[in-house]
Amino acid sequence: MSSMELNAGNQLGTLSRKGQLLADVLQHETHDGIDIRKRPRINEIIIQNILLICGVVSIITTVLIVYSLLNQALGFFNSLAWLPARTLTVNSSVERIAVPNAIDAATTEIVLTTEAGELVGGLTRLPYTPNQLIRIENEIMLVTAVSRQAITVERGVEDTTAANHKSGMPIEVLVSDPIRLDEELSAADMQIGLITAGRLPFTAGQVIRLHNENMRVTEIAADNTSITVERGYEGTEAIVHPIDEAVQVSKQPTLTEFLTHTKWQPQIGDFGVLPLVYATLMTTIIALMVSLPLGLGAAVYLSEYASPRSRATLKPILEILAGVPTVVYGFFAITFMTPLLRGIFGTDNVSIYNMASAGLVMGIMIVPTISSISEDALSAVPRSLREASYGLGATKLETIVRVIIPGALSGIIAAFILGMSRAVGETMIVAIAAGAGPASAINFLKPFQAGETMTGHIARISGGDLSYGSIDYNSIFAIGLALFVMTLILNLISGFIARRFREVYQ
Amino acid sequence: MTSHAHSNKAVQLNKVSIYYGDYRAVKDVSLDIDRNKITAFIGPSGCGKSTVLRSINRMNDLVPGAHVEGEVLYRGRNLYAPDVDPVEVRRRIGMVFQKPNPFPKSIYDNIAYGPRLLGVKDRKVLDQIVELSLQQAALWDEVKNDLKKSGLALSGGQQQRLCIARAIAVEPDIILMDEPCSALDPIATQRIEELMKDLVKSYTIVIVTHNMQQAVRVSDYTAFYYIRKQEIDGKELRWGELVEFGKTKQVFDQPEQEETSDYISGRFG
Amino acid sequence: MIEEGVFHNNVLRRKRLGILWSRFYFGSLIIAIVALITLFLTVVDQAFGTVSLSFVVDPATLTDGRPLDQLSTDELADILTSNLSAGRSRILLRDYVIVNYNADTYTKQPIQALLPNHTLDLAVGEKTLGTLSAEEISPILAQSLSSDALYNLVMIEVVQEQVLESWTLSKTVFEYNQIVAENNEEHPEGVLQFRSWLNARFLGTPMASDALKAGVRTALLGSLWIIGITIFFALPVGIGAAVYLEEYARAGSHSRLFNLANNLIETNIRNLAGVPSIIYGMLGLFVFVRLLGDLTQGRTILSAGLTMALLILPVIIINAQEAIRAVPYSIREASYGMGATRWQTVSRQVLPAALPGIMTGTILGVSRAVGETAPLIVVGAATFIVTDPTGFFSQFTALPIQVYQWTSLPQVEFRYVAAAAIVVLLILLLSLNATAIVLRNRYSRRLS
């Protein structure tokens, strides 16, 4: 803009001196007509749209999260694990022992002595070994331990269900045999000779696999010694297979199995997420047992007892707890909490990686979450309610317990549920301190043993080398989907309760 | 388009009704604002005088659901025509608010804000505009030594004069003042009233006030608004209406309406 | 009418109960604070301590009395080459300086060709690797490697320092005699030395398989690179979204569909804030590493930074929203009243006034990003990486990942370096948060 020469005494129409200064810029301005029409403010429109896009990014994020989890989880349910095909046959060389007493469906220890205290059947030793499969009636069980007089078993394995058994039922020992090639197989041969102890468990049309080659079964010989196949099926290459190579069958995870089976080992076909969920629940429960009383207590103190000055100093200190990275908590768990627990309860009872250690430290980490939301809820209870209570002669404690806490109850519950959600989603503390326990559900009620949570499992699998499309890669998305759904539900419930609470005092 | 630049009517309201959603807040206001005169809107709380004031510079647009029926003519143009840009309107019709609201910036930047919006970049020009505006607002001598001081560091009365200086920095046609003195002490109020009498030589002023004595002291014209009530279907509707409008002397000494004389004499309101 | 005595006792009992419970409430707070202090003490306890060292060659014999870590690069390189065989020196040159070479041809190429960015004597440069003498190798080493790296090489190759046993700080302070006794009994040849696992060299050295030599250099640089990308993407988008939601979506009347969409965006952001961080990692794995793999080159710093940006975006948006909401409406009113457009009002008045709050929120978000481990694990942090990141497409590691990896190793010495790394991490976070508080105080003073 050009600088204007100002002549103080010059009257420029009806414009004042200031008006002169501005006149250059007010291009639409004339003395008479003025233009107040709408003009295209392109900048405004562009900027508004850019900002809208920024806001939409968050929606895109959610969409992508849901899509990626669903998509890859779907891949999981479409993927296959290859397991050696096996037949289970009765080992007739082992003597069948009759169960002396009736067993219900839950017992895991089977005592095999007569009333006189001697072993049944006049044996000197029980003929069983751990990891053996036995069968009573229609139920197959896995022997986990053998003592002088009894065996401990895992009930209902190999897709059978645990049931009650009357006394006198015989125990059969099963042998699980992989099915092997009886001789070297060339790349062109369509008929395959197999060695097996029992019936061949194949059906026509089934896809089997030998090493890296898939084949489709077309016919099963009546004498159970060979099958006819289509070679090089599904894009695999027909190759030579050496003698004794085991035949593999595929297994696909199903949603029911995912949600109900009690073992998680996708590589060998166990697709039950329950052990991980149980471990997550165990650590979460321990964490809440710590954080709820501590968090609520701290909240009550800060909101009802503390002077404004002490609140101003103590509250930020509590917030520091929330700012410490979770990996540091994990370090704390394994270098301090675990030795502490082992010292208190004995090194035999507490294993080096255990869920209690992780749970306790997680509880400490969650205290600020519960405490700050609860404190807001407590402070929001109107003065009038407190004064009414004091006016009736109640002590401070009684007012707190009978008036204030109930008045803040929804907020406290919301805090509790939010804390639960955080505990469920927490990864590093459990990854470092809770360990990778056996992926079965047995350890649920044993907090001093190791247990792998959903998050810990994802972290462990991701830490290794994940090949795209492998069943491990897809499985973490299936677990992630379950995790996402769980935390989403918890967050929504918490938000709903909090909102209901906010309306009460309006 | 005929030229209205020299007509002596700054703004004309023709049967203006203002709605917030379905609720009618003000009904059928018609009056003319004369150029270079001070017009006062008086009336009890809730009678709609501020609402009418804000309709003149389309500040009601900021409230979701607000819309206006009737015409607000400015230089012959209806401000509520669909092709009118509220931003342009507000550049020509400025506003001073009830509670002084200087920006959290320096005094200089407060006043330079408007010109900068218009595109003025030259520092020397801005300097002059700032000085001129502060002089017109009778604040220059008090702050000329420290224009970098924060606007919030001034006293209440000074802040309001700052806001006035800020409003006139862009040379508006009309200055709307919404109870500008209600948050100030009597001395500051007096200074602003003196200032208004000075400013009106260059600008048209419309002021809303709940203080009748102030209206008598400063205004040339007065518009008296009152609340109307009606019961329909068991619900009570209220809205504001213009009761009387005329030269101040006439409205206060010889009001035409009984309600006017009742209000002025303090019998109610 | 209640009997006076009964009533009095009753009140006393209730009061006693009250005092008891008030102690419990106070106690809860104290327990939490004590836990925090214990945590810090545990970390510090492991970051310092005593070690029992054995040497093959006593470092004191290598120098003229000055400590080894104060020698210049030339001196260190000389020690290296004069104490090792020529063949070994050549291997060091190959593995630590040349690094990238063609295994089939490198023995025949002149040195200058293998080291195009180095300035070498013409005579030396023409020679092949196998013909270089120790005196010729020494200056090249001195020129190419930092004194930290050379020190480590001397310690590994010449001194061959080994940790026989180690003890924590608390043991050192309270039970030193026991340490001496233990050492004499089990490691008579071991030299006891106080050790701060956190030292200047620790910051400058990349990770190593030996705890004594390991450092956080790559992890620290990785964290800084990742944070840079995170801020670059998350800050503008986050502030933009907050501005949109507060200034554009809320103001003015809109169609019902529009309002619905805006509510959806807001609810969505609050839900995203509660999603576990590991899920963001999986999102990053699917979108940035796989789907956009061509753009990001897979498991790179870029992917990691983008993932973290999405992670902290909700935090930044929510904080910025609050900061913007805190700006009094009167300021906007004054600005609109003067004929400013919406963007002019936002950019010239609202945002500057909301700046301190926005900055605080950003720093909180960044603090979170610095400390997060789980998403980086899933996206694919490198497990062993010793080269500094060179660009957006380098492999990455980060401070918390380093802590995680070291904590998971069996050797107890790695617990100590993990603790030292935690101290570095905490100092970083502390400075970030302190900056936030200082900035907020300074700017809010200006506003009032």
C-alpha cells in the first residue's frame, strides 16, 4: 500500500483523516455506494475444508482399526493349521484296569486302590506314564502325573467331553500313531501306501498334505493300507517324499472353538483363546483388588480431608504415577515385586514369572485413574447434601460413607470400569513379569504361576519374526479383535454411567 | 441504486421481528435512526432492546437458530437480503459491549487489529491510526507512553475506552453500544458519556441503557421497549415490543403512551 | 429421649471409628506415594553399584597414567593397532569402518574405493586391505570412529574386560564388607570397582551383546526421530480437528445431519482415547507396514512415527478442545463485532489465546508417545541394531523398547543397563513435563 501524503488542512470529501488512511485498502468503498455483497472468501472455504478433513481423520482411524482387525481376523478363521494325521487305537498290551470308585465329571485325580489299600488288580505299579492318553467309556483323558496309587488327568481331551463314570468301568490306554508312508513316494504316483495301527481317518475329497505338497484324497482302499490321491493340489508342486514321512491333515479355527477351547497353540491346531482371557482376567482382578481401595481411599482423602494446600501438592504427585511409562512398571514388577513375593511366600510357591506380581504392579499404575475420576465425582456432590448430613449430627465419616459416596456412586463405578478397561488393555507389565505360561486354562486360579494374557501374547508373537499371512500373524488380529471388543464395551458402559451421573445434579 | 450517503437516516427498521428458533423474542419494531445523532433504547430487563440492537449489525447470526423477519435498511440496502455478507456489515457498523472485552494483547495491537484485518500492513499508517483512534477515545494521553502494555492491565473505564478506540479504528458509520457503562463506576461513566457527545460528531451512535438518567443526559432520540405477555394453550408467551419512539425531550416530558410515563416515573420496571 | 451417658459413648465410638477410617484414607494415598518412591528407588538402586572385573590386559598398562576414556582418538587407535595382530586390525577396519562391502571383491579393491568418503594419502589409498600395515590402519580408524567407539573396541579387543559379578547400589552402600568377602572367596582375581551404569559413554554407544559395552545411543536417537515424525503429523491434524469441532461445528446453525456427523466425530475421538495402545500397533502393522508398505518401506521409522501419531491424536484433540473452550467468548464476540471472518477470529485471537493450553496438551501427548512400547513392538522394532538412524526409512528402535529387551535378557547385568536406560527415559520425560509447566505458567501470566 502506498504511503499517503497527509495534508492536515485538506478536506477530502467527507472522509476523515483516518478514513483517508484506510481508503487505499477499502477498495470497494466509494463515497456514495458501498458494497456489502457477499464475496467469495476462498481462503475461508479452503481452510474450513482442511479443518473438516482433520476432524475426519479420527473417523478414518476408527474405521481402519475395525477394518484391519476384522479383515485379518477373518483371515485367521480362514487359515489352516496342518497337524499330523493320527489314529487313536487301544494299546492291547496294557492290562485294562477297572475303576474302583465312581468318578464325576470334574475329578482330576483317579485313585486306583481297593478298599484294603492295595492297588487294583493286584498290580505292584500303575502301568501309566504322563502324557499318555487313556479312555474311560467315551471320554478320553490325558495323564498328567502318576503317583503310587493314583493318576492325575486332564479331562475331556481330543474333542471328547468330561462325563461321570460308574465304578467298574475299564481304563483303556490309547496309542496315538501318526500315519506314515510305507515306502518312498515318487512325484507321479497316485496311490500311496500307508502304515497305520487303526482305520485310516480320511474321507474322499479331503485335502491332505505331505511336507510342502497338498493332495486330494479320491479313494480309500478297503483294506486300510493305501489311498488314491490327486497330486500337486491347490497350486503346490508334486515332489518326492521319503519313507516314513507323516501325513498331515488340516484344521481350521472356528469361532466356537476360539471362544470355548481351553488351549492356545495355533501351530498345532489348538485355537482356544480362553487361557489368554483367563490370564487377562486374573491379572485384572488382582489389579482392581489393589487399585480400587487405594484409589477410592486416596480420592476420599483428597476430596474430603485434605486442605487445599496439601491437595495442591499431593495430587500432582499422584499424577506422576500415571505418567510413568508402563515398561518401567514392568521392570519394577520383575526386579522388586517378584523377589518380594518370593521372599514372603517362598520361592517354591511363587514362580519367577507370575501373574500376581504383574497384577499388583498394574494395580498401582491404575490408582491415579480411579482416584482422579472418583475425586471429581466426590467433589461434585453438592455442599447442601453435606450440610444436611452434618446438620443432623452425623460425623464426618458417616457423612462420607452414607451420603457422599452414594451420591458419587455412578462416577465411582465409571472410574472402576475405566480402570478395568485399562488393566485389560495393558501390555508391558504383563509381557515382562507375567511370563508365557502353558497356554492352557489350568493356571487361572493360581496367581503365583505364570500366565500369558491376551496382550502379552500379542507382544510375544510380534517380537519374533512374523511372516505375513502365517497363522500366527492372523491369530494376533483375532485376539486383538476380542481385546478391542472387550475394552470398547467397558469404555462405553463407563461413559454411559458417567453421563447418567452428570444429569442427576442438574 | 440511488445514493443514500447523504440521507439523514442511518438505519431504518421496518416491522422487524426477531426469532430464536420458533420463539419470537421481539415483534414488529419499526423506527429510524438518524445520522450523527445518539439514539437510546430503554426498557426493563428482557424487553428485547439488546436483541434489536444486535440485529442492526447482524450479531444475532452468531446464535444458532436466530432469524429475522422484516427489513433492516442501511443506506437503502436490506441488511438481511440473502446476498449480503454479515462480515462486511460489521465492518461498517461497530459494536461496544457491556463488559469491556479488550483482546489479551497490547493496547497497540488491540487497536491495530481492525485495520490489519482490512489489510493495512504499513507500520507508519498503523501508528497514525492508533494515535488518532486513541485521541478520539480520550485515552491517548493516559497510555501514549506505553502502548505495549497489555490491554487487560488497564482499569475498567480505560478498558472500555480502549474498546471504543478499537471500534472506531476502522472508521465505521455507526457505533452500537450495548449498556457500555453498566460495569463501570460513576466517574468512568461520566467520561464515556462526554466521549459519546464528542464521537457523535463523526459517527452515528445507538446505545442500549437501563439507566434512564443516562438516556436523558446523552441521547437525542429515545426508543422505549416493553414486555408483552399472552397466554396461549395454558403456556405464557412473552416478547418485546417497541412502545414509543421519539425525540428524547418529548418522550420523557410528554410521553404519548401511558406505559411510557409509568415506566419513566418509576411506577414499574 | 436418649440417656445422656449412652449418647455420649455412642458419639465417642462413632468419632473413634471416624478417626480410624480417616487414617485409612490418608494411608491409601501414602501407600500409593510410597509405591512410587519405591519404584524410583528400585530403578536407581540398579543403575549404580559395584562390579567385579577381570582383565586380560590391565588398562592401566596401556596408558601413561591418564584414564583410558580420556585419550584422544589417535591415541586409542594406536593402542588398538599396536596391541593386536595386523590381521585383526584389518578385520576391525573392515567390520566397523567399511561396513558395506562386496564379499567377493573387496579383498582386491583399493582402500580408497572401499571408503569413498574418506580422505586418504594417495599411497595408502591405492593399497588393498590385505597389504595395509598397522601404522596405516591406525589413522583411518582414528578418523572414522568416535572416541566412545574406539574406547569400546580397546576394552573388547585388548583389555578383554569381563564382569565376574555385580551388586546393586543398596548392597554397595550398606553391605560393602559382604561384597568384599564374597569377591575374595569366589573371584579372587576380580578387581572391585564402583560402577555407574549410567554415564556419558552410555549415551553415546549403541547397543551391544555385552552389558558392559551397551549403550542407548541408537535407542535414544530412534526415539527422537520417531517423536519428530509423530509431532509433525499429530500436531497440525490434532489442532485442526479441535479447531473444527469447537469453532466450526459448534457455532452457527446446521442441518441435523451435520450435527449428527459432528457428534459422531466427537464420540469417536473419546472412544479412540480409550483403545489399548497395542491395538494401535496392530493398526500400524496393517496399514503402514503392509498396506502402504511401498510408501513407508515397511518396518521403518516412518511407520513407527505415523502409528504413534494416530495413538496420541485423540489426546491432543481433547486437550486442544479444552484449551480452545477456555478462551472467553467475549473475545470472539469482540472480533466478530469488528467484521472479522471466522478464520481470522480463530487464527488471530482464539488460537493465540489458547496456545499455552494447547502446548501443554501436546507435551502431555508427546510424553505418552515417548513412553509407549507395545505399539512399537507390534509394528516391528528391530531387535538388534547398531547403526544410527539415517533417514525416515531406517529400521528403528526406541528407548522403551531397549528397556524391554534388556529387561527380558537373562544376564543380571542387563538389568542394570536397563535401569540406566530407564533413568535416561525418566529424565527425558521429566524435562518434557517441566517444559510444559514452565511454558504454561509463562503464557497464562500474559493472558491475565
